Amino acid sequence: MGGQAVSRYGQIVAELRRRIETGELAPGDRVPSTREITRQWGVAMATATKVLTELRREGVVRAVPGVGTIVAAPSRPARPARPVGTEARTRRATDTSSSQSTLTLERITGAAVTVADAEGLAAVSMRRVAAELGVATMSLYRHVADKEDLLTRMMDSVMAEHPLPADPPEGWRPAIELAARQVWGQFRRHPWLAPALSMTRPQMITSALPYSEWTLAILHAHGLDLQSAFTAHLTLLNYARGIAVNLEAEREAEAHSGLDGEEWMEDQEPALLELLRGGRFPALSRLTAEGYDFDLDAIFEFGLQRLLDGLAPLLDNPS
């Protein structure tokens, strides 16, 4: 029976790999989820999870938060082996010299951000970034001091992608909403950004300073002293960050389990219903029966409005 399960697992991996290699499933296409695999091939959830784990290990698929497991873009083809000899060694030295001479801080930072966006912050290392750029690892240290320095530059780079407008909207509330939503959007686009950002030991992120200045200036102009305005700024920032840290955590959980958030919740439902059966939690029972649409964007927006409601009585023109 165990041999049969292994055989079935191998067949499913081979079939999905064939679909990817033939282009039936193109890069970016969603591959069958674990639940779809169990239904289509009649296997256990553990077998379906093992299938997706193997395909991720091979690098042909990757997990994307809020989307599921998708076909990964093809990796860069390896360079063909060069003949051994003086001419080949000279050519290699010339190629390496050319790569090193065109190496810039922008290229290093961009490569690191690309890796973090695709695979998470844990995948970023000096060695990995150097490999992406086709240069020696030590050459990176001419441009960045260490990995911590690289991380700060990565955050600075992505925060600069969407600068605030030169002129704020009329009224304190639309202006603060705009800044908060832009920060949330950056966290959404780069799931690694929120957990990388420290609130207690803030990194020197130059492109983030306009957000602080924007919030301070607007709240101070409408009646808050600078101390209270900065506290309000930190509260809003950490609120957005607190929700956004779930994005990277969800990506990692999906990569390890093979289940997206919805599938994981479905798996937990029988145990939850058993706990609710006794009638001790009537409100939760009613909510479960009605269903709940878990949406981080909606949760962020709800909380943002309540925070601004709380600030309104402190300002001289709460409109």
C-alpha cells in the first residue's frame, strides 16, 4: 500500500511537471491546489501536500500570498562549460572584469529586492545576490558594508517607489488617509518589508522621512503638539505594519504546508465546529454559520478609519 502511494505521488508530480514543461501551464499560472489535487487524483491531503512541496523544491513552482501556488519563471540558463586553456581563462577573466566594472549599488539593491519579493527575506544573502548578478560575492562589499546595510538600502529603495504628492489633499483626514494607504500599499507589494522594519531600533531610511514629515506637519497644523503628532504617526505606522507582518508569515506557512490560507481554514473547520457544538460560544457559532470573508485590505481599512475617528476630537478641524 505504501509503494502504491509513492507511485501515485510520483505520477502526479510527473504530470504537473509535464504540463509546465509543455507550456500548458505557463509562468504565473496557478497550479492545482492541494485540495484540487485530492479531488482530481483521489489521493490523501498529505500526498497532495508532498506533490507541491516536491515541485517547489525543484523550483518549478512558488507560493504567492493571496494567490496560491503558481508556475515559477524559468531560471537563467547556466553558462556552457568553457574549454580549458589560456584563451578560455583570458575570456573568463574579461567577462568577470566586465561584470565587476558595471556593478552598481542600484543593481545590487534591485537584485536583492527581486529575490526578497519572490522568495522572502530569508532567501536574501550576499552570496545569493552575487550569484543573481553573476559576480564574486566579495565584490558586493565595495558598495555595501554588510547584509544589514543592504537591507536598509532595500527598504529605502522600495519606499521611494511611490513618493507622496507635492500638495496634500484638503483637510487633515484625506491627507493622513493617503499617506497611510501608500504605506500599506508598499507593505502589500513587498511582503518582507513590514517584518524587516524595526519600530524600536528604526533604520535610517531616507525615503521614509517624507512620510514622517507629512504626518507631523499636517497634524501639527490642525492643533496637535509635535510630541502627540509623532505618537499618532508611530501609532498609524505600526498599525499598518502589524497587519502587514502576516503577509510574509503566510507566504512561509503556505510554502511549508502546501496549503493556502483558505485551504488551511477548511482543514481546521471540523475541529472548530466540534468546539462550538456545546453552545458555549453562541456568537462565534452564528458567525461560523454565516461565514466570514477574511480580507486583510478590508481589515486594514476598517482599523484605519477607527484610528482616525479617535484622532478627530483632538484636532481643531475634524472634517
